[in-house]
Amino acid sequence: MTEATARLGKEERDGTTVLTLSGHLGAREAGQLWRQTIRASRGSGPLAFDLGALEYCDMSGAALLVAAETAHGEPVTVTGASASIEAMLERARKAGVVPPSARAASRATDVDILAPLLGGIAFLGELAVAVVTLPARVRMLRPRDLLLFADQAGVRSIPLVLLLGYLMGLILAFQSAVPMRRFGADLFVANLVAISLLRELGPLLSAVILAGRTGSAFAAEIGSMKVNQEVDALVAMSLDPMTMLVLPRLIAAMLVMPAMVLALDIAGLLGMATVMKAFGYPFVTVMHQVQSAATTTDLFGGLFKGMCFGSAVAAIGCKAGLGTGVGPRAVGLAATGAVVGGIVATIFLDGLFALLFYRLGL
């Protein structure tokens, strides 16, 4: 029994490149001739397939012909093919065409940069509905959970807040005093550090700490519940996840942020006073400079910014948790997204507040 083979020939006829296929073109033969056929199909000018000597062709051979047409990039003329081979080739062409809906979906996946924004707007809408309907669902908001989240977000972060605040005040005062001493203005370092801490650094650094510690924890906790289908169980029991899972964390973060900001401000002022004391300025003089430079508007403005930053960090952490996908990496990706999103949102809001306070003359 003769082994079935296929042969490929190439010639030029009246300016047209003609590829002649003969013999038995099955799966094995198509694999053997694949690279050679694709290489011969590339190039400019008309291309034709002469299939008059082709005795047999299955779907693998038809796929080879369609791939050759695609590699050529222009319409290809087919001559000498039997009716069965023509039908096989037509089915292969249809199978290789991406439906318009699939192409549109692919383009939407590639360029739809509005999906995160739309998801955020939908989350804010659900959160607003949860707040409005809270009086009717107050039994779902458990005070024990609220105290637990407040302890997790605020009380346990106080040592880190005090340490970071003290070091920040220390470094900022020292770096400012070195150049200002050239002009005999090192006394005004106290003014500089006090205003910087109360207006900007206090709420900003507290929000960064909250995003790193608490925002990621919120995303990991809710993400684990989502992966374990506990959130779906709440929905099945007619319990609102936004009220039970998101609102307690959001309220706790908003309540503890002013205390964190105030603690960081005090620690930063103590760090600044340490540097000024080393430069020979008494503590009373430093405090007098702080009182003359900073106002209650600076203090309460920073506390208000801290509350807004805390709500943004908590909301982003909860949204990342509720949007957790499947797989072993899903919870880790949600926690990472919560930290990054919380920090970016904090800086963005800080810029908006800076512009708003400037327009209001605060």
C-alpha cells in the first residue's frame, strides 16, 4: 500500500503566482507543508491555488489554505477544486472569521478605559442607597462590628502614627533649619513645620498609614468572604452586603481619622521641638511661634481633610474586596489594588482641597 503524500509546486503564469497542490492533503501532510506553503504565499501580486490534482483534502488541509490566504493578505483565486473541497474550504473560511460582535467586544476590552470609573460610580450609588435606607435596616449595622473596625483602624495604628509623626517632624525641621540658618531665620522653622503638619502632612500621612494597614485589610477580609461565597450567602438571606460589610468599615474609618491626624500632628510638633531645642531655642519660644503661625482654621481644616481621606480609603478598600475575582491570587490583587487606589485617591483629593482652600481664602 502506497503511503499517502502531498506535494507543493510553485510557478508563475502571466504575472500570477500559482501554488499547485496535489496528492493527499490530510492532517499529517498539512503539518509537513505548513511552513513551506505560508512562506510561498507571502509577497505582493496575484496569487492562485491550483487544486486540480488534489485527490483528498480534510479540514486540516482547508485550514492550511485559509492560513495561506491570510498570509498573502489579498484575495486568492482557487481553480480546479472539486465541489467537496470547495465546500470544505468555505467552511474553513467561515470558521476563521471573527464575528462582528466578538470584534466589538475585543475592541471594548482593549480600549474601554471607562470601566473602572463606571464601576466606581455604581459602587457610590449602591453606597448612597445603603445610607438612605439605613433607618429601615439599622438591625444590620451591628455596633460590635463598628467598635471592632474602629479598634483595628485607629487604636492599633497609634504607635505607628506617633513614630512616623515624630520622625517626620524631626526630619522636616532639621532639613528646613540648615538652609534657613544662612539667613538667620531658623526660628521660623517652627512656623513652617507647624503649618505643614496641620494643613497637609498630618492628614496626608495618616491617610497613607490607613491605606497601608486598614484599606488592604478591608479588601482582604471582604475578598476572602467573596471567594468563599459568604457575600452570596448574605444576599441569599436578604441581607444587604453594603449595610453589613461596607458601612461599618466606612464609619469607623471616618471616626478614627481625626484622632490619628491629631496624634500625628502632636508627635510631629514634638519632633520639631526636639530639633529646635538642639539648636538652642527653649520650648516656650517654639510653642509661641507655633501659636502665632497656626490657627484653628488650619487645625480643623486638616481634621476635616482627614475624615474625607479616611472615607475614600475605606470605600476603595471595600470596593476592591467586593470586586475580588477567583483564583489563588485574587485576594492579594484586591489588597494591592486597595492600597494603590487609596493612596492615589488621597493625593488627588488633597490637590482638590488645596485648590478649594485657596479659592475660599482659608
